[in-house]
Amino acid sequence: MESVFIKNRTALITGASAGIGFELATALAPKLDGLIVVARRAERLTELAQELHSRLPMLAVVVETADLSDPKAVESLLRRLDERGISVDVLVSNAGGRG
């Protein structure tokens, strides 16, 4: 079976500002060409993106702030990605509680 982590793949990881989502983003980043990190806390996402870019300069990291418990926020996120021509190959749905 072919791995989903091959060249020209972009992953979207929800809940990426802390905990498991943060760890997944860090672990998967070297296997991807693009990474979209989504969470409610913009500052933490920006720090993650800067850290990843410093280690992996060729990785395209997109930071998207959204509260995915709101269906309208999900629609807005999808619209923004579509407007930018960003397609998602791998989804890691890790958004969780109100921490």
C-alpha cells in the first residue's frame, strides 16, 4: 500500500496549537510539502509555523485561525482555502475541547 505521505501532499491539522495536534504537526511536517495548521489561538500557530519553517524552509505552512465548533467557521475556512487554491490531501481532525 502506498503511503499518503508522498511528494506534493498537503495536510490540514486541526487543534494544532497545542498537545497532540502540535505534536502531529511537528512529526508529519518533514513528510509533507504543505501544512495547514488550524486552531483558535493564532499566536501559538504562528510560533509553530515559524519553528517549522526554520527547520524545513521548503515546507509551505499556512496558519488559519478558526473555532471549528462553529459550522460557519468551518465553511469560512474551506472558502478561504479554496480562494487561495489550496487543496487538502490529508486531514487530521484533532480539534477538541475548550482548553
